[in-house]
Amino acid sequence: MPARAGEGHSHGDEAPAAAAGVGSPRVASHSDLFELVGIVDKGEMTLYLDRHASNEPVTGAQIEVEAGGAKGIAAPQADGTYRFKHALLAQPGTLAVSFTVVAGPETDLLAGDLKIEDPHASHAHDDAARPWLRWLAYAAVGAGAALALLTIAFMAARRMRRPARL
């Protein structure tokens, strides 16, 4: 008799769950010849270059990168990727990026937009997502002020009740 999985334990053909969270800034572009993906981390862009038709990695190419005021040649890496480093890639903003790819006799121009988020900007939305924290802080300050006023009033009343000494 075949075993059956209970509810929530199916091992069928379900698609894997998508990864949650914020990914690194990236730019992607393709043409009839090439497909390129650039992933930015700490001012350095790692480029993955493949043939568009076969998804075969392209090694030994020359990739000229132009992103805003940043311009240069991406350095080939031993793992088949290319690296381009520039301080501009560490600054928040949107950059129009173009890649001139020369691989043997083939030359292509690829372009895309790269949006680099400010890592500190995500914290600005925390207050908007939790307004009760702001009200809790107001309540705490108000309670502290009320306690201080009551303490002062109590001490003043106590002084008034003491008989005067001569």
C-alpha cells in the first residue's frame, strides 16, 4: 500500500518558494548576441556575460562600462565573470549604464538602468510602518512630565503644612 503525505507535506511538482528580502542592486540587458547581468555590492559591479541564444558563458571578452561619470574596462576574473569598481557605484541614485562588449569578431552595445538604494533610507520608513511607537513615546514623555508636576505640587503642599519655627 503506497504511503501518503499528510497535509502540508506534499512532495509534488510545486515551484520552490521565492527568496524574500532585498537583493543587491542590479542591471540586466540583452540583445540577439549577448545577455548581461551586473550586480553591485559596495561600489563593485560583478558582470555575468552569456550568449543570448544558448546561455553559454562568454569568457575572454572586453567589456567597457559607462555609468554616469564612471567609465572603464571590466576586469575578467578566473571564474568567468568580470569586475568593474568605481566609487560612483557605492552612491545612491539611478544611473544609465551602457556596456560595449567585444568578444572575438562580435561587438555589441547593451544598456540598462541601475538603481542603487540608500541603505539608510529604509529606516526612514520604519516610523511610518509603526506609528504606535511615536504615540507611545509621546505618552511616556507626557507621563513623565505629569509625574514631575505632581511631585513638585506634593512637595509644595507638604511645605505649606509644616508649622513655622521661630
